[in-house]
Amino acid sequence: MEKYRFGSRSADFLIRRQFGVYFGAVCTTPAGIWAVVNTNSLIDRALFTGTVAPVEHDCESTENRMAHRTANWTPAVLHRRGSLP
């Protein structure tokens, strides 16, 4: 798993480059660590039946991004092992 940061550098996006798979993202906010998972990357992805809604965050300020993530992502605890984030 490799970490990638886009221009705002406000989150680490977790990618398996050899397979071309985006796994999820992690960010640290004043309220703690938050994460989101790409359920399509999971073996049991059929268990997740929520509606997908495309979003555009390019024009958001970093403050608004963090507020959005705190409201919509899940609280997370990171366990580091080897090169995994």
C-alpha cells in the first residue's frame, strides 16, 4: 500500500499501485483521525448497498474539506506495520 497526497495535502490516499486500486483515504483533523474506504476494493463489496453520489471538492477550502470529512468519514485508529500507512 502506498500513500499519495493531492495538491491540498489534506489527506493520505491509500493506493495499491501494482493493481491500480484506490483503497481509501485517511486524514487528521482537530477532531481526530478520520478515514473512508472504497467498498469496491473489498471482497464482500456486495454487502454495501448504499447509493453512490458523485461529489466535487476541488473548489473547497481546506477548512471546509476537514469539516466535510469529519461529518461524513468514520473515526479511525491507525496501526502501522511495515510500510502500511
